[in-house]
Amino acid sequence: MLQRVRHWGETNSLVPVKQSGFRPGCLLPTRVLSIYQEVKNNMTANIPTLAVYVDYQKAYDKVWHKGLIVKLNRLGIPFGLLKLIFSWLNDRRAYVLFGESKSKIFHSSVGLPQGSSLSPYLFIVYHSDLVTYLGAHSSHIFADDLSVLISPPIRREFRPMLKFLEEEGTKICNKIANYSEKWKQPINLSKTVVQVFHSQVENPVGKDENPPE
């Protein structure tokens, strides 16, 4: 089934080129080099860059079944494939085994089956709309790791560029949080950070002004 789903996804260019995870011929160094080159180019032009690094908690173990089916239907997956995937996910049951203790069997409406080669690819299709949703900023994805690079318009003054990064960074973080809540894909906050790159060595704040918090 993976070959059929992948053929449909790649033929219709559903997975963004900025996604390098779980795809043949797409490697992590490709994303790393792209990020490095973009930051380096900005530093050469004396432009600061704000990087937002997001890690999704447990990746495809947290994929919401109903949300996945809705997205696949919107993307136009052939009805026969949609029925197969629905049947594959529907009425899944599980239990927790701890030592010799076993929990009651319960129904699960989230998570793609571990060990299945189809699960990782369905995960990246599930989030194939994320790059477009985040807008014009540069986004890079490797599996469940998202990086967003924000660069300000070129200005002579350094302070307005920092202000732009602060405002746009806040907007992006809010959009990521809203997306995560809507599609029930929790974020691993302990691995989600922001970073500013710039070659500026002088303090942009005057001695009589309050430093930025």
C-alpha cells in the first residue's frame, strides 16, 4: 500500500520540496545546508535572521485519525485508497503491559501503527500543508522537525529589523501553536527553541535606554 500512496503523493507533488524526511533520495544534510546557506547569505548582507526550531512530540504516534482522513480526502486521494487507509486505522485497540500487569483493552483514535513503512509517509502527507500555512517565510522540514527562518526587509537601522523579527516571530509561533491545537499534533516544548543569527557586534541599544528583555 505504501507504493500506491507514495505514487499518488509524489505524482501530485503533495509533499513540499522543503520536506526531506521519509523520502527516497532526500537527506538531512540537504536541509542543514539550505539553512546554513540562507543564514550565511543574510549575515554577509548584515541582515539578522530569526530561526524557530519546532519538534513535534512523538511524531506519527500522535497523528489524529479523523484529521488524517479529512486531509487525505481534501487532497483528492483515490477513494479506494482512502477506504483502505480508513479500514487500516479504524477500530484499533490496544493495551498497556507493565511487567506482569496488563491494562484493559481500549480503543485508540490517534497514532499510526509502529513498524509499518506506511506510517512515516502518511505523517508527512498529514502535515504537507504546514509550509503553505506558515506563509512566505523560509520553512525547512525533516520528518517531525520544523525550522522556520525569518528575515526582515533591509534597513539601515538595526533596531527596526530586530523589531520586525520580534513581531513576525510572535506571529509564526502563534500560527504553529494554533495549527498544533487544530490538528491535535502536540509540540515537544523542551526541544522547541528560537535563535537569532547576526554579525552585529555593537550593542544596538544606547547607554541611556533600557536593554531589550
